[in-house]
Amino acid sequence: MAENQPKRLTAPRLHSFKYTGPYAYFITICTYSRLPLLKGETLVSGILALLESACDEESFHLMAYCFMPDHLHLLVAGEEKSSLAKLVKRFKQNSSFHYRGGGGSHLWQRSYYDHVLRCEEEVVEVARYIWENPIRKGLVETISDYPFSGPVDLMPS
């Protein structure tokens, strides 16, 4: 490694946990250099379709999401054969390819942040936290005002 290059850090994962099976996860994926790239309806709609496809292909249920300008929050729940690493890899690769096709370069930062949820109540709390993120950031006044959150049929009215 060249002297002027920063040391590559390892992914922030639990070493004793496999991230496979019927678990719920709160995920945060940041845009490249935290640039506000996730603002356009066309781009976000395309990336959302790729997220839904990746969830289907990797046997995950998409319980909540919010595309903020510089990051994405997700709440997903797996099944017996579900692998979080495969889900995130598939989604980030496909969405990055989609983004580059529209003239962009880098879309995501390396890696992602995850939290394994431990109980049903925590799932409800995390979903609400995700949906209220645009309110906390001063982008909207109510959950339903933000166009890049969902799934709409699971959100409180």
C-alpha cells in the first residue's frame, strides 16, 4: 500500500454473528462523500425498484425505508435462507450500475451500518424513527409529506 493512501478499515460487523436467517436489521447506507445525491424523483424511484427487487431475490421483507439526500435508512426482515451481506451487495451493485448509466460516477460509500433488532417492539420503534427522519431534518412537517419514504401501506396516517 502506498504511503499516501489511507489504511482501509474493516467492515463494522459483529464477528460472532452470521447475518443469515430470520432476523430484522436496521441499515444505513451513506452516499459517496455524503453528497446529496438522492433528491430526484426519477433516480430515487429507479433505486427503490432495485431495492425491492434485491429484497425479493434475497428473501427479505422491506418493512421501512427513507431515502434522505445523503443516506438511505432501511428496515428489512429476513427468512431462514436470507443473507444480509448478499442483499446489500446485490442492491449496492445494481443501484450503482443504474446511477452510472444516468451519468453519475460513485453513488455509495464503502460498507454500511447495521443494527440487528432484538424484539418486536424495537421493529415498530425503528420503523417510526426511519419515517420521522425527514421531520427531524426539517424537510417536512408530517411523515406523509415526504415522497421518498415507505412502504406507504405500512406507514401511519
